[in-house]
Amino acid sequence: MELSDANLQTLTEYLKKTLDPDPSIRRPAEKFLESVEGSQNYPLLLLTLLEKSQDNVIKVCASVTFKNYIKRNWRIIEDEPNKICETDRIAIKGNIIHLMLSSPEQIQKQLSDAISIIGREDFPQKWPDLLTEMVNRFQSGDFHVINGVLRTAHSLFKRYRHEFKSNELWTEIKLVLDAFAQPLTNLFKATIELCSTHANDASALKVLFSSLIQIAKLFYSLNFQDLPEFFEDHMETWMTNFHSLLTLDNKLLQTDDEEEAGLLELLKSQICDNAALYAQKYDEEFQPYLPRFVTAIWNLLVTTGQEVKYDLLVSNAIQFLASVCERPHYKHLFEDQNTLTSICEKVIVPNMEFRAADEEAFEDNSEEYIRRDLEGSDIDTRRRAACDLVRGLCKFFEGPVTGIFSGYVNSMLQEYAKNPSVNWKHKDAAIYLVTSLASKAQTQKHGITQANEFVNLTEFFVNHIQPDLKSANVNEFPVLKADGIKYIMIFRNQVPKEQLLVSIPLLINHLQAESIVVHTYAAHALERLFTMRGTNNATLITAAEMAPFVEVLLTNLFKALTFPGSSENEYIMKAVMRSFSLLQEAIIPYIPSLIAQLTQKLLAVSKNPSKPHFNHYMFESICLSIRITCKANPAAVGSFEEALFMVFTEILQNDVQEFIPYVFQVMSLLLEMHKNDIPSSYMALFPHLLQPVLWERTGNIPPLVRLLQAYLEKGASTIASAAADKIPGLLGVFQKLIASKANDHQGFYLLNSIIEHMPPESVDQYRKQIFILLFQRLQNSKTTKFIKSFLVFINLYCVKYGALALQEIFDSIQPKMFGMVLEKIIIPEIQKVSGQVEKKICAVGITKILTECPPMMDTEYTKLWTPLLQALIGLFELPEDDTIPDEEHFIDIEDTPGYQTAFSQLAFAGKKEHDPVGQMVNNPKIHLAQSLHKLSTACPGRVPSMLSTSLNAEALQYLQGYLQAASVTLL
């Protein structure tokens, strides 16, 4: 694409159309942009538009399109074409900083994100002048420009907060500090001075405080991995200024908005984070400053109101206290009983209250409420912070703190008892206090794993939780119901089993509650209870104990999915899956109705899949229905195909990318259930599975390979007779997979199935070409993973077609090739093979080469006979060689940038391990002994003499053991 006015005009028109609400106009425009994004100059056209277009909407649209283009295409992936040509890359990096800094804020944000994506890949090696260019702009004095630089620096450096330590990372951080730390410190001081100068100018203060927030965030990122020498030397400057900003109060910066945090709150909460980081990680160096920060943050907590806009600030301030009180050498700050009482009374109790804003979220924004409350994404809520502070204080002062709080809990419960309908919030706070007091250690999987011995959890459960759940009206006091259900969930390991069994019908009943939070919690609690393990690793709650409740449980779960707001509720669907898994054959009588409801749901959500977890559990539930039913009645597979195939066809025809990998897994499961034939409905689909477009998406590869393996296993002869013209297509798929380092093992899975199941004559003409392809890949890029798969393949080939056929095919490609493969690959590398079945295949294959291949006995290959036997005994007896060359460590992980449905393995569609030599050979060591005995009877005297001359003593000893075990001798 040329950089011409005509092209700019075309691009403008198509960008306009992508904003059209009408899909018939929007989709073709999106498809057009997708089709031209590989062209040279495309990104430069977008940048020109965003700089020169007169239409602001087009400017913003071009900036978003550009950012997404960079996100999808900038990373260069091995084995894949480079999607942006080098001249475009250089031009982008040459212009983008200037463009970003001269654009309005809305566009600046998009370009800043694009710079950080490019920086993640190219900085520092391929973009060495990025930092200098950014730092130079600090001198401009224009805070629009400076804030652009700071925002970009933040998005570039924030990854230092969660990267693993490595030399590469240290080198990069050192480079950044050398160039950035001093200018950042100078900018910090200058900005603070300007704040005093402009103390009465509201609009100037807004810009300056935006800068200070970014500077404080950068401070956190640059100090996260370790305390840099520069910041240690300049701690006085930073900490004194941070402290004065914490205590600053400027009326001009206060906002009237009760919900949205203002600049002052955001800055103070970031400073609390920075102080907590130093208190936790660099406490020795930070010691001189700590007391004044504790005082300032304490005052902040006592004087800050209950409005939502202060939530982040209050929770970060409490988290600071929590991190301080856990450190042994700050213990003295909290020892005094009055201090503890004061913290409990002024900080913890007020921040545990259920506010009007929480009530609103509970009723009107339940999804967000659940996410924060159940999944722990409530890191920045007041309640979570107060709870962490209770845990922190309990580390050293468990007795006194529990004592202080017991009083509060009792008085709150008394208040509630006086007038439940008015005072229910008192009980809610009491339950929350008990929960935070009692839970010392918690995991998502097991709930509370360590509890406070001062709190009697069962007694509290029986007296205060059960009565709420036993009341006839499931819709009364929904918040307290949710609290009670959550209590069961959290303390499921502390409450005795008989109490859990009493709770199960109560939880099933609450699946009917109208409140989304209540029926979601009920589903989640049941799902967690069903995963608990008792003795012998069996489930704690058995299918027999659930027998009386099967029907009502299944009915209520599916009914809950019909409530407004819960039609795609992942917790309910996960509970459906877990119930099926626990109840097993008890669900068979209900399967016709269940599968009908599941397919209906599948059809509905396939129109617009938006909840990945819900979708995953739905497919898991379908797989469970199939497995459980067909285990009891294999013929039932047909009725599942009838129920599902119509929906599956629609999903494949409409190319619902998110669901296609799942559909292939369910189809594999169904096909593997068939005895030994392929129904015609599957054969009709077979040619479509070989279409290259399906194999372009990485998420499709594992399930598609498995599905083709099922086709080969069940109907190789049908394919050979009725679809022989498709064999080249099948091998084409193998060829594509084998070329990729990430997917070559999948190519071998397919090839092994072809060799094992296809009638030999149907693949005769392709055999030599297959080997040539494998050798070409070996020459171009030999990785450990490829070698392991290659070894398993040649040994499987040997087992299937005989050792002589293997030797002949190698030597037909190039004379003496067989000897080279033995010497350079099999003998030195066989130790790397892992996996029981894989080792067994290799052992049987090598035994055949040793004992059923005449050239091994009387040509120049004979010298390799003993080393090969030695290698085989090594495979049996030595530990596996799992060393991997350094440069290969990250080869297997396919990291696809941008949004692409990755492959999600369905646990309940799992494939049974298949052993191709299972029927032929039970014990490979005995098999070796018997085969050697047979060989020695055919040529007496030869085998013992070859053994005695060059097999080492240890290997010989092992071999004697095999011969004895097989009760044979060598002649």
C-alpha cells in the first residue's frame, strides 16, 4: 500500500464503517482491514491519519486500530513469518514518541500503550535510544508532554513488579536506573516546588498532581525488585516529600464526587503502597522514617470518611499497618493494650461495616460483588484490608485481640437480636469479624487451613449461622443468608462432617433464592463441599449420602440457570459438573432431560460466547453425561450423537472459534466409544477436518489431532477404501505440524497413528517421503523434543513393519544411512525418551533391530550391535536423561500474542493411554532375553562372543538377570 491520498481516503472510509452499529456494514469493513494489515506501509498510513485527519473520531479510531495492530503483530514468533516489514518497524519507532507527545490525551494513551508493547519486545537491544528520547522531554517544561512520557514509562516499567529475577532483567533495570533515576528525582523535586508556587491555581494543581501520581507509581516499579543504590542514597529526598504529601490537604483538590477517587486520594494511596513496600522489603534502611509514616497514616485513617472515593486510600493505608505489624522488630509499636483497643475500635470495626454502597453492589451489581468477595479480587476493599490487619495483629497478639473483639461481636449480636429487620447489618459485621479472627491461613482449594483456637467455630455455626439458613423464607435477609453460606464454605474443614450433611439440603434449598448472590454462593458452596476429600482420598461426601437429594439438587441447579442475571452463571455450571462427577450412575435416569437442557443452553450461548469459564464447565458436563451413560450402556452413544450433532454442525458452520476446540474433543470422546467402525455421519465430516484454515489456529491443533487419531483407530480401512484421495491431505497436515517447533509432537502423534492403523499398502507410496521430511527437519533444527518423538516413531515403525524394512528404507534414502542413525541418534539419545509406553515401544523396536535384522550380524553394522544392546540396557536401568540444552528451555510454550482462543483441555474428555505393543509384549526385558535366545539358536556361538568382548560388566550382569527371569540361556 502506497502512502498516497487515495489510500488515506479509502482507509478513512473503512474505519468509519467499523464504527457502524449495523453488523452488515461493520463486519465487511473489519474483514477488509484484516485483509490489508499485512501490506507494507499499512501502519504508517494509520499513523498519518491519526496525525493529519481533520475528523477527531477518525483520529481516535486510527489510534485504537494502530494499537491493536501492534498488539497482534509486533512480536516475532519463531517458525512464523514476520508480520511487519523491517522498514515499517524502523519508521514506527522513529516517529511514535514525537507523535504520542504531540497528540491529545485520548490518543496519547493509545500510542503510549503501543510504545510499551513495542518496548516489551525491542527495548533495550533493538531500541537503545528510547530512554534518552523520553528523558530529554523532561526538559520541555510542558506538563502535557511530561505526563505523556511518565505514562509511557509507567506502562513500560510496571512489568518489573511481577517479572522473575534474571540477569537479563537486572541488566535492563540497571540501564533504566542509570538513565532515568536522577532525571526522575529532579522532576519530582521540581514538581513539588511548582505545587507550592501554584497552590492557589486549581487547574495547574490538577496537572501537577497527575504527574506526581505517575512519579510515585514509577518509584514503586523501579524499587520493587531490589533497593537500588541511587534510591538508597536519595531516600531522604523521596521519603521526606512523600511524608509531606501524605499530610497535605488542599481544598482545591477536594472533589464533590462521593464515588470517584480524586487526585489527592490516588496520590496518597500510592504513597501508602510505596511505604508498605519499603517497610516489608527494606525495613532496615527504612527504619528511621517508619515511625513518622505510621503516625501520618494512622491520622489519615482516623480522619478519612466512609465515602466510596476513599476506599482505595483507606485499604492501602490499612494494608501498610498490616504489613508493619507482622514484622517482629516493629512489634513494640503495637504492644500496648490501649493501642490495640484503639486500632480495633477506630480502624478495624468501622471499616468492616456493610455500607449503603455495598448493599447497592449486592443487589444491582452482583457479578462484581461476587468477584470481589469470592475470588479475592477485593484486594482494594476496606473489608479485605481490615481483615488482613486482624490477621497481622493476631500473629503476635492473638489472645488480647480475640478478647477485645469478642466483646464487639457479642454486643453486635445483641443489637441484632433486639430488632433483626432493622439491625441486620450488626450481625453481618459480627460474622465478618468472627471470620477474619478465626482464619489464619486460607487457600482457594481447601478453604481455611489454620484456625484460631480461641474461637469456637462449630458453636458459632450452630447458634448463629444455621438458624438463618433454616428459616422457611429463602429470600429474607439475603445478605445474612450469603454470609451464612460463605461461612460454611470457608470453614468447611473445621466444621464436623455431620454439620455439613445437615447443611446440604439447606444449600440446595437456597439455589431457589431470587438474589443472584445467594443462589450463586449456594452453588459454589455445594461445589466446594463435593470436592472435599476424606479417608483414602475418596470424596468426603459420598454418592450414597447424596441419594435422597439427587432429584432436587439437579432440578434446582438447572432452575437457577433460568433466573434473570444467572443464565450464564459459571458457579452454577461448575456445580452441575461437580454434581455429575460425584453422583455418577445416579444421574442416568435424568440424562435425557439433562442433556436436552445442556444442548439448549449450548445452542443459546454459541450465538455469542462471552463467559469462557461457564462454557468450559458446560462442555465438561456434556462429557460427563456421555462417559457415565455409555459406561453403563455403550449403545447410548448414538442418542448423544443425535442430540448434539445438530448444534455441533451449526457451531462448525458459523465458525464459532471459541467452541470449535471443545466440539472436536467431545466428538473424539464419542467416536472413541464406538466399537470398530466409523458411522457415515463422521465420514462426511472427514474431508473438512483437513482444511488448512482449521489448522491455522493453534487452539484447534491438539483436539483436531486427537480427533484424526480416533478416525484412524476406528476406521483406517474405511479411510483407505472410501477416502484414499484424502491420505495426501492427512500427510499434508503432518508436514505442516512437523515444521513447527511448538507443534511437532502433535505431528508425530498423527504419524504414529497412521503407521499403526493404516493398511500398509495404502501408505507404501508415501513412506520414503515421510522419512525424507523428518531428516530435513533434523538437519534444520534438531531439538530434544523432536529427537524424543523421532526415536519413538522409528521404533514403532520397526515394530509394525520389521527391523529389515526399517534398515532398507534408511539405506534407500542414502547408502549406510541406517548405521548413521544408529550411531548418531539411537545409541546416544535413547536415554532421553520418557513415558512408560514410549520406553516400551523403543525397547521392543531396538530388540527387533538387534535380533531380527540380518545386516546387524554380518555387515559393517555389526560393530554397532553391542553399543546398541548397551544403550537398551541403559534405557531399562539408568535414570532418564532429562537435560535440555539452555537455548531450548522455552521452546514448548506456544505464546500467541493478541486474542486467540487457546486450547482448553477438557478433563472429562480425557483420552485413555494407548499401548500399541501391549498385546504383543508384556515385559520388554523378558522379551529381549527370549529374542536373544532365539537369535543365538539361529547362529550358535556368535551372541556370547559379541557380549564377552565389548559389553561392560554392569550391563552384562543386568542381562544375566533378564535371561534368568525368562528361564533361557544363550548358545
